[in-house]
Amino acid sequence: MAVAAEILTPLSTDELRKTDAYWRACNYLSAGMIYLRGNPLLREKLKPEHIKNRLLGHWGSDPGQSFLWVHLNRLIKKYDLNVLYISGPGHGAPATLANSYLEGRYSEVYPDKSRDEAGMLKFFRQFSFPGGIGSHCTPETPGSIHEGGELGYSLSHGYGAAFDNPDLIVTVMVGDGEAETGPLATSWHSNKFLNPIRDGAVLPVLHLNGYKIANPTILARIPCEELEALLKGYGHRPYFVEGNDPSEMHQKMAATLEQCVLEIRSIQQRARSTVDAARPQWPMIVLRSPKGWTGPKEVDGHKVEDFWRAHQVPVLDPVTNKKSLSIVEGWLRSYKPEELFDANGTLIAELQELAPSGARRISANPHANGGKLRKELEMPDFRDYAVDVKSPGTTYAPPTDVLAHFLAEVMRRNMNSFRVFGPDETASNRLTPIYAASKKTWLAEYKPEDADGGELDVSGRVMEMLSEHTLEGWFEGYVLTGRHGLLSTYEAFVHVIDSMFNQHAKWLEKSKKELDWRAPVPSINILITSLVWRQDHNGFTHQDPGFLDVVTNKSRDVVRIYLPPDANCLLSVADHCLRSRDYVNVIVADKQEHVQYLNMEDAVTHCTKGIGIWEWASTDDGADPDAVMACAGDIATMESLAAVQILKKHFPDLKIRFVNVVDLFRLMPESEHPHGLSDRDFDSLFTTDKPVIFNFHSYASLIHKLTYRRRNHENIHVRGYKEKGNINTPLELAILNQVDRFDLSIDVIDRVPRLRPIGAHVKEWLKDQIIESINFAHTEGIDKEEIRNWKWAK
């Protein structure tokens, strides 16, 4: 088992006394948050009316977290360290809040929570209280970039923060319950992507306090040798700090933490002086301390400290039970608040001196308010990468390949602040040109054959790992500390990060709408590709466009969905998204070759509007149309245009208005979304009494959800994915879901009154085309030539 520093008593008697006193102050505040609504310094006997009516919060991990924080403070001052702290244990905010308050940062951000008795009372009363703050590190918490509402992402957030921050040490407290989650398990591998030359360091601290809500934790109940082997297998050098006696544990932690810091500095100095980024064995700490350390050892004959009963509220009924009230009072008084706070209720001067000052305070670290550090990307002109479209619908190009050349130049110009993330799919998603600017980060073993197309480089900036969770965690940590990026992923499997997206969107909404002290951060940009409609060999498992539904459930103030119909529109959208702040931008664009429609000037105009009429594809000549053909998505656009072409041929006098949607949220009323359409604008596009055939990339219900308040909603007929598919050609899959040109044409015939009596023969021909197309696909394995290379013809 790895041991700590040779000198196991680095703290003098006086340093030990002060360190323990500061820790007691942290623990007092943590417990006070959970229990007290009055008498914050126990200057009178504790009474039931001093206790909150509802006791909510989590005590168990707080003493261990504050224990680490106090010792970090000592080394920050000694070595002038730049430290960011991430709290991984679930609902472990009291420790972070307590330290922020003691450092004075909390009172700077929230002046009414002043560093005196009155401010302390407000500080206590707001915690887990209606109108107050939550029990995890919500955006209101200074010093935090990691809310922790959902477990599993602390370590990946930590590494994301460390990338391209060479002087930053990110200390991540990993809860042993959290360590059982899939996302956390994969994120241990992040150390294979940390370059000691250009990146900062991550110091994981696995907190083994033994229990979850009501169960033992796995890693705390396996033999130490097995745990050490596991952590070494992940590539770490683990140091163990174990015990329950505070005096002994302070000395152990002081020695061990200092050794880890010196080891980190040695690794970085060696790599930077020799310009050798060979993967080191980074140190980490395993802290084994009692659950609910320093709290009640027993309540009503039941073990509490060092057991699962300490996880949340150790004493449940002090308001109604005198014995319980006495236990709580004895517990709180055991920290001797009269020795820690002066007559005004302010932390005594000799303890204040233990904390760093200014931006070196963990709670005031500027990286935890990354928008303050954000620098604008140096952007090339996306117009320089345009596809030459001389006539609409006659040129083919792979949209994501076109985008990749633009992204490569973005990378070249921002080699310290822009990264591309993707789960082993950069090449598959036709983004290979990015490698011309920077290859894939790789610090594990190299083989000679890697030189032949492996695209690996220790200094690469393309981040690939087959874990969407870890990638999204890296990306979030990266943007929350002020940097920029893009993540590409297969459409069907972006669902892996559904809840991660939810958590980040909630963070953004709270920060953007309620916390003016948090500066805007770069947006998360998610490129969804390998789309539902082009799964010729992957089949049904790869056909799920439902992530868009998840996105629309979030606040319209922090999310956007873009469905550019061609490559030039994709370039315009991507440029906009990369420049944006405080959003999650979802871009849906296929990687396969697609017909192109708009030259760059028209594409910019169309994307700026977000929705518009394509005059060249319309047959209404500005008059009242017989029907509106609307679409959103690349395949949906092509099939809709092909349907218009069929209808024009058979019904030359038919008046069709063609509408294409790029920004999905523009369909919403202005009252629901600042960039939505007014009723008048909506009516001018879709009319108030004519049929609207809306061909949509995803599930039809989403368009109905966005437009249900519109006056012509009863005439909006949406076609989208119906959960039908297997190993199909593109046209066959479209036919199965009735988003194809033939079914769309039939729909128009059925819904335009004057066509019903004269359209029977055309409908029969269209049905024959459906049958013939399916038979051809099943015989030849591909679609007909005229389908595969369809072009628009006036």
C-alpha cells in the first residue's frame, strides 16, 4: 500500500490547534445549516423554536470534505497554488457553503449573509428552505462549477476544467457512492488524456466513508489490496489516509496532501523542461473517515456516526423530542462556537488567517466563474468554406465534411481554447479534415502501425473516448471554465447524455436568469449526425431522433435546435453557435452526401430569419396558396421538394407555398420565446385556413407541441418518424414512415378540396411508385438511380 510522506507530523502544535479549530468551525456551520433557524451561536439554551420545522440536508460527507478543504488552504498559502475544488458526494453542499462563508466570499456575493451573527442566521435559514438554496452545490454556490444534483460527473468535470489550464490543480472529492455510477467509473480513464505540459492537474480524492443513503458502498467493503490494485490499474498512484482520531488524521492528511502536490509539480516540471509528455502516474488520495465524522455517535440506541444513519439528518425529531433536542445541542456545542467566533459572530482573526486571500481562495477561484475568463474565439470567415451552388438542388456535397474544414481553421486559430469531442466517431461523422489542424489526444501506448492513419498525438486537441458521459463531462467542465468546443455524436446515442444535458441546462438557466454575478460562459454545441434516415446497415437500433423532444422540455432561454437543410446553412449555423454564450445548441446535420440548395448569401439570409419561404420552390407566385409544404431537416427537405416537383408535373396550376425551417424554436409564439414568430408572421407563412403538410426530421408530435396555440393548428398535418424501420434504403425507410415524396404528394391531393375529384389517377400512380421502389430496394439493395441522384428541376 502506498504511504504518505516520510515526515508524518508536518504540523506544529500550534498549527494543529488552529487547523482543527478551523475544521470545527466548518463542521459547526454545516450542522447549523441543517438544524438552526434561530440562536445561531448558541448564546442561549437551545429551544424547539430554534430548530427548523423541516429538517433537510445531508451531513454524512461534510466533515470529510471540509477536512480536505482546510488542508488545501494550508498548501495554497505555502506554495501559492491555484486550486479549484469539485464536490462529488451527493448533496454535499454544506461543506462548500461553510468554507465559502468562512473565507468571506459568500458575504461578498451575498452581502446580507454578512460575517456576523445576523448574517450567519440568514445563512443558516436559507439552506434547504423555501425561497432559499438547495442541498447540493447549485449555481448560487460561489466556487462551484459542479452542481452534483445527479451523481457521476465530478471527475469528468474536473478534467474538463484542467485541460489547457497549466497552472490549475483541480481537486475532486469523489463520493464512494458516486463511484458506483457508470459515468464515474469511465471517467477514471481521463488521466490518459491529461498532458502534463499544457494541461493542469487533477487530484482525485476518493472519500470512503462507507455508506450511501441506506446501504454500504462497494469500494469501502472490498479489501484494501483489491482497491489499491483497481486504482493502480486505472493509472493512479494511490495514497491512503485512514482513521478517525482528528489529531492523527490532520497530521496524516497534511503530509499526504503535500506529497501529492509536490509530486504533481515534479511531474509537470519534468515534462515541461524536457518537452516530454509521456503519461505519468498521477497521485490520488483515498480518504477513509467515518460517515458523519464528529457527529452523534448513537441516537436512541442506534449507531449513527460511521453508519448510514449519518448520511442525511442524524437526529430527526428535536422539535418534538426533548432527548433529541439535547443530543443536537450537545453535538453543536461540542464544536465550541464560543471559541471560534467573536462577540459579533465573526470568525476570530487567528483562524481567518488560515484561509488564502483574494482570488487564491477556493471559493473565489476565477475558474469557478469561467465567464470572467472567457475570451472570444478568433473565427475565420465561414463564407470562405462555402459550397458553390449555382442553381438550387443540382449540387451534391457531404455537409459535415464541409463543416470540418471550417472547424479545422477554428482549431488552428484557437489552439489553447477550442477542442472537439466525440466518441470514436470523428472520422465516421466525416469530420476527418479537422485532423489537419490537430489530431486525437492520446497519452497511452503507441504502436508503429498507429503512424498509418491512427491520427494520434500527445498534443492532439480532438478528444475521443467511447463514453458519451465522459466526453460531455469534459466538455461541460471546459466551457464552465471559459473555453469553447463542439461535440459530435450519433443521433440515436446522444440519448446517453439526456440527463447530463438536463443538468447543464438547469445550471445555465439558474445562472443566466437569476445570478448576475455569474458571467456568461461559452455554449455547449452538440452536432447530431449519422441520422435516423440514413441507417442503411445499422438498422432499427440506430433510428431514434427523440433527443430533440428532450431538448424542447428545457427553458427556451438556454436551448436551441437547428436543422440546416444543406452545407452552406450548416456553416452559417455553426458560426453562430460557436459565437454564442449560455446556450446548449443542438445542430442536426447528416454526414452523407446531400443535394445542396442555397448559395452562401441566401443561406445566411435564411438562417438569420430561421424560417422562410423558398420562392424558387414555390408555385403560388405570392398568391393565396392551395397548400403549404413545410419541412425541417435535410432528408425532409429533399423529399418535400421532390413532392412539389411531382405535384407541379401533374397539376400545373396547383399553388404551393414552400417553407423551410432552420431554427425549430421560431415556430413558437413570441410570447413563449423571444425569437418566436408573431401570430401575423406565422399566418403569412402558413396561412389561416389552408392545409399545411409539415415534413419533419423527428417525431411528429414535437411540431404539434410547438404550434398547438396557433390559429391554423387544426390544418397542420405533420409527418415524421413513426418508429418504423430496419435495414432499409433511405427511400424505403422514408416510405415506411410516410415522409417520402409519394406519400406527401398523396397527402396534398387528399387535403386540397379541388384535387380530390381529379387526383385519383395520380394517386394510383404514386401508390405504384411506392410498391415499385420497395421492390427495387429489396431486389437490388439500393434505391433507383433517379432517387439516389435526384435533382431539382424547374
